[in-house]
Amino acid sequence: MGVVIAEHVRKIYRAGETEVEALRGVSFEIAAASFVSFVGPSGSGKTTLLNLIGCLDTPSAGRLTVCGTDVSTLGRSAGAGFRGQEIGFIFQDFNLLPVLTVYENVEYPLLMVRKTPEAQRRERVLRLLDAVGMLEQKDKYPDQISGGQKQRVAVARALVTEPKLVLADEPTANLDHATAALVIALMKRMRDQFRTTFVFSTHDPRIVGEAEIIHTLEDGELTGSTSQGGANG
């Protein structure tokens, strides 16, 4: 069974008397431990789709199953709980908390979402910081590290709850070419190590070139899917 299964998913936004159909009945399946990218021009529905998968919004019609749960009917509270347990997020502007150290930023989801015991928190945070090459920077604050280092911290934070699925919205948009390549390689290594599924919304050809499956969206419709090789394992 796929980590994400979309069946004729539609999303309609209403602004007064006007209706905007952001997604027009898209259907697809994403396998476990895969590296998948949704591409398309601005307004094509990429971010809307990621928001639905991440339980930040709900479909207007259709069925959306994420990690074995039909999230189509989850209310706000249930969606937030599910999101905290099953899904990690990586943002293009990093979204690190400036008043927390690198270590504390990665630890934060374990305190706020999982209520993980201290010894287990420490072991997991240090292991992930080591995996992303940020262990020596653990006591620094976000304004003391580079953009590429911030994104590596964001990857560690997304993985610290051991989610089955990580959603990344334009994660390399603010990075130079060399740094973006390092971050993409890091995410693939994390996928191989933890068997996590990565799903991207991106314009970045660097990510598109590394994705194993590319889904193309135009005007809210899935217009094509291309395979560039299967998931490792």
C-alpha cells in the first residue's frame, strides 16, 4: 500500500461569489521510501496538494489516504495530531526558531509533539545532527550559521520524530547550486538510511533531476508522470 494515495482529489476555494478550483480530480500513488517531485508553474496546485497531504487543509471532494489513514475527513485537531505523529516538513525559508540553538531546534518537535523522555531525546537529536554534519554546530543559534547549514538542521528536525513521510516545499530555493546539491544528496542519504518517503513541490531543476518520480501539474490537473528510476533498497 502506498504512503500517499489520492483518488479524484479536488480542492475548491471560495472568495465571495467566486470559486477557484485549485485541484481538479487528481489521482496518484506514492510508494514507501521514494523520492518524488511535483512540478508545474505557479498556480498549478503544487502547494495546495502538499498542504492537503500534510493535513494543513482538507479536500473538497475525493479521497486522500496518508500513511494508511483517510485524512479527507480529519478535523483541524485530529489533523494536527496526525501531522505531528506521521509527517515531517522542510520549508524553503528554513523556519528555524531564532531564540533556540541548533540542538534545541531539532529537539523542539520531540518536546511539543511527542513528549519524548530526555535521554531518548538527546540520543536521537545528537544522532541526527551527526548524520547531517551539524554536531559541532549544535550550540550555535540560527543567525550564526549559513543558509545551507540551516537547511541541514531543518532536515534533521523533519526527521527527528521518525516520520514515514517528509514534505518539502521548495527546499532549495534559497540555496546556491553547490549547497543545494549537498542538501539534496543529504536528503537521499537520509531516505536510504531511514526509509523515509520524501515528496517535494519545486521549480528547481536540481531536485527534478534527482527525483525518481516526477508528477507534473498544470491548472490543477495531473498532466503527466515520469519515472527516473525506483527507490533504493
